[in-house]
Amino acid sequence: MEVQAVHRVIKMGLKLGKLVVKHEIKLESLRGRIIAIDAYNALYQFLALIRLQYGIPLRDRYGRITSHLNGLLFRTVRLVEVGIRPVYVYDGKPPELKSRTLEERIEKKREAEVKWREAIARGDLRDAWAKAVQTSRLSREMAEDSKKLLDYMGIPWVQAPSEGEAQAAYMTRVGDVWASASQDYDSLLFGSVRLVRNLTITGKKFLRKTPGYYRLKPELINLEETLEKLDLTREQLVDMCILMGTDYNEGVKGIGPVKAYKLIKKYGSLEKILEGEGISLDADVDSVRSFFLNPPVTSDYELKWGDVDEDGLIEFLVEERGFQRRRVKKAIDRLRKAKVRGKQSTLEFY
């Protein structure tokens, strides 16, 4: 099952789409590139998208959710088939700065669950689906299961000490990967040299406010190019986003990306904006800024792509999780063929 749409409601992230320089690309243009994928970001997408009628997630015979495993298996196979070398980066312990955001998300999920049940009761399929995707939860056990699946597939993963996006950004800066992949623009604040969006999703995005869709295509963002276009330093970009609000602080009401950009261009720094405009910001600015510019990361990892463990995959997905044997076998065959092609092709990009 390929992922065909996305409702990005689990983590809104920064609204920088109007300001960054984005280049629409094809997956095939990333052939030979090592891409560090924000694992939690991708898994939440699969949990949100891969659902049955009324937004009910896929489950095995014991009631365990399997939507994330389904998406991770088939989307990763697709990425390897086009020549991409994926590595998944997992979140570690969230910073204390993020506690308020996490509490708000938990409350929003609870509210969405109530509205989801109400929509089901009145038979409103469209609203039920829209509310269901807002209830997605990724447990520690689900994350560990996804790592087990990647091990069987021979795909490397890295455990970050804190935010996965920060770790992936670090890996781009030291040259171990070519780009990071996430739906969120936070990666740019963490210093990702290149950011790929729409990598782990494909198809159409459902518009909740009005009937209709628009087609999702991979996008490439180069941090240096964006900074040059905006005539900003990375530090100024961080300051601008702190003013708007991030996962680690509440911003100033009424200030979006355009206004924040004008203010940072006028004053040059967040402190001067607050003083010059008479604005108060309920945040530890120095701590938030420092977390973006110098987040906890690790260099203790090894990027190694191994062989496919067919027996392990069959046992885990078919015997334990109830996947159809035929579909899993087909995915294994596709993955093996793709890896053989990768070994036979030039390694100059790797």
C-alpha cells in the first residue's frame, strides 16, 4: 500500500513556506543520495494516512496498530527502488522547552477523539476521517517495532539524543548524508544544509476547509540559497521564528512570517525588535536560540545498509502482525532487486 495523501496535523511546525526557496524535484533526481529521514515525522504520516473507513487504523489480530509498519515497509521499498539510500533518525528525550507544546498536542488529540466519535455516530465519513487523523499516537513500542522492521530490511537508523531533526541536520553538516527529509521547516533552523519535503508521502493532499486536492511533489530546499535570498544569517532566521513561535516557545500573536521578516530586516535581532516595537515575549529567548543553534546531537552512529532478512520479515510481519504473505514476499523481492541494482551501479554519489 502506497501512501496517497497527507493531513499534516500532528506537528504543524514553522510556517516558512512563503519565504523559503523551494525547488520541485522528482524522486529519481535523488538517485545515489543518502537521505536522513525524520523517523517520527514519517511514522506519524503513515499513522494518519493508512486507515480504513471512518479513519480506523490498521490493526493485527491482537488489536495492535500496524499502519506505521505498512507505510514504512512499502514507502522505504519505493525509495530504495529509485536509488535513494535512506537512513531513519529517531527522536530521543524531548527538551524541557517543549513540554508546553507536547501537553497542548495531547489535549488536542483528546478533543479530536471526542469529535471523531460524534462524527461516526452521525455517519459523517468525511468529518470522521478528518478528525481521526488528528488522534494519531506513536507509542514507544510502535517506534521500537519500526526499528525492528528496518533492521530486517537492512536499512540503517540512528537514535538521536534529543530531536531527530537536529540530529539529521547535523549529519548533513558533517557530510555523512546529502540532505535531511521532513515535512517541517524546523530542520533549517537546526542548520540542515538541504531539506527534502514530501519524500515519504506521495499523491494528493486533502484540503479540509474546501472540497478538493492538490498534488504533492518532492521539494528541495537549500539553506544557503534561502538565507541569501532573504539576506539573513541563520541566527537571524532563528530569531525571526522565535518571534513567530516555535515548538519551544509561544510567539507574539498576530506576527506571521511576512511581518516577522520585515521586523528582523529592520532591527537585525530579536532583542532589538522587542525593544523597538515595545513587544513582550513570554520565553527564555537565549535558551530557545541556543537549542536551535547548538542542539544535543551524537556522532556515535554507523550508516550501513545490509542484506534483507527474508525469514525475519516473514516471521515479524506475516506470522506476528498478520500481513498478507504474498504482499510481503513481493516487497522483499522488490527490495532485493533494488539493492542489487544499487550495488551494480556507480558508487560515486555515495
